[in-house]
Amino acid sequence: MARTARPARPTLVAGGVAASALLLGACAPVTTALNYSPSDGSRVDLDEAGARGLNLMVLAESEGATGEVYGALTNDSADDLDITLTPTGASPVTIPVAAHDTVYLGVEDGVQILLDDVEVIPGANLGATLEAGGESESFFLPVFDATLPEYAEYVP
């Protein structure tokens, strides 16, 4: 009894699907190489100046209350920099950051930045600008209250 040849179509289809998946995977960006904010605050990169704002946030009891800025300012450049933070509705604050150094905001040994009147409710974002070395970037500062237990003792 003679057997008829089975078409190789299922094998070809499976091979085509596997090749397509490999091709798409090779085209996908490597997300671990992207800059991101690993915590609740915002990250701002001023690449030309060599400065960064890390995990920047405001802690405040309510809208219209006093708020305090937390996070860090880093200077990766070879020169000392003055980094200016300007939250919406507040006066600009300039912090000197030495070359290859980081200044922490809101912590006991760091720089204290108090905002007299936070213009948004906790849970919203407050507009801000970070400037250093002639470069400027607008971003949003998230505002938190004592709802999250990890921030409760730090809310002014």
C-alpha cells in the first residue's frame, strides 16, 4: 500500500512563528538600561549639566499646608554646580552641589526645603522646574500626606 506524502505545512508554520518571535525580541528595547524612578518620587536628568534630581517629592498634610521637599540632587560633573529647584507657587531654592557629590533633601543631615503653601492636594502632582548649568527641565513633584505609613512621621 502506497503512502501519500504529508505536507510539511505545520512544521513550516511553527518555524515561521519561532523566527518571527526571535526577530521581534531582538528589536525590543532593553528596558533595564532606561532611567527610571524606583520609588514614589520623580527623577529629573539634566544630562548636559551632569546633574540629576532623584526621588523628588513633597510631603504635606493638605492643600494649602506647609510642605517639605524630599529626595536628592546629584552632580556627576567635574565642576561644582548650583542646582535650582522651583516648585510652582514657591520661591526658587538654589543648592550648591560639589563635583561628584549628592545632597539629600529633607533628611536630618541634608538640606531642608519648606514650601509655605502647597498648591495641590496630596495625591496630586505639583509642577516644578530643575535648573543647573544653563539647562532646565520641567517636571512634576508628587505630593504625599500621612496616608502612607512610611511618610507619616515626616509630614510637617
